[in-house]
Amino acid sequence: SQTIHQWPATLVQPVGSPLSLECTVEGTSNPNLYWYRQAAGRGLQLLFYSVGIGQISSEVPQNLSASRPQDRQFILSSKKLLLSDSGFYLCAWSRPDRFTYNEQFFGPGTRLTVL
Amino acid sequence: SQQGEEDPQALSIQEGENATMNCSYKTSINNLQWYRQNSGRGLVHLILIRSNEREKHSGRLRVTLDTSKKSSSLLITASRAADTASYFCATNGGGGNKLTFGTGTQLKVEL
């Protein structure tokens, strides 16, 4: 069976510090991978998605970047955090694009607070 | 911007009652999905309805889709306290498997 892991679960960082959030998927190969941010009481905003190693698409201009160094590893980074980067970050995976009508499977999320 | 907009934003009902949530979207879709999120947790997929389908059932869930009105509804029958969560619709516009999520309906089921 497939599982998705995210860490850390919670993180408190000062403004201007770097960020690295990691997401890994097990039990599948060549998944599509996604990073979302959710503000308190709001919907999900797609930040990045990836269809393969080294292939990253950015959905919104921002202070964040993403990388996919391995097939089942997706990393969200920032060189200098802003207060507005606070939120709940969710990683998700789905089967590759050649499969249609696919649901996404979400990790448990990371709660980031920038002070 | 969010394509899906759920209505109502919040819903409070008694256990045993039915809960209906609506979702409207703006552009053509390949499929529409509903997800559930317990507080502080990740989302869990509930049901997917294709653009050529009008109604789908899964257990106590019933989803309808009206592509002419660009709207969908999620009905939870005989609700339970454990159904308390936020519910999101998400649309897939056919460009790969990217989803656009709505703002969600917060459902509270009271004993």
C-alpha cells in the first residue's frame, strides 16, 4: 500500500530564517507530487507540482521554491522566511498524468508559524 | 484564484439529519472531487464524479453534478458526530491531474 510522509509536523521559525520541509511517498513509482498551502479557515492554494525528477512547475510567484531530487521525494524550501509564509503546508501525490480521473492523497501536513 | 466556491461556509445540524453542501465552479471540468478534512489534518478523498456523470453514490454520500449550471452538491445522509469536518470540492480542468480547491464548508454535527 502507498503511504505519504511529511515532516516536521510543526515548526516555529523566525522571520528571515531558511526553511526546508520534506515529503516522501512509499509504495508507488513516478507519482505526480504537489505542495499546497492552507491559510487558517481557508481552502488550499497549489504552490508547486511535479510530474518527474527535476520537473517543477510553480503556480504562484512567492518566496518559496521546490525541488524533487528523487522520484518519491519532494522538498519545499525558502532562503528567508516572511511572516506571510505562515500556514499549513500539505504535500500530496497522485498517479501520473497518463491515468485520468485520479484522486490525490494527502500527507498529514506541517504547521509553520513564522514569528 | 479558487475556482470552486462552497455554500454554505458553515453548517450545523443534529445527528441523524442530512447535510447538503453545494459547490459552484467557473470553467469546464474533466471531473469534480470531494474531500474531507478533520481539523489540523490532511485531506481525505471521498468521491469523484466525471463530467459525463450526473449522480454518484458511496455509502451515505450522494454527489450530483450539473455541468450546465457548473455546480455540484454533496449530500451526507443520517449524519453522525464523526462527520464533523470541513468538506472541499475540487475541480480538474483536464490539464493533467492538477486540482483547484474551493474554500470549503465547515460541518458540525451535534449529538
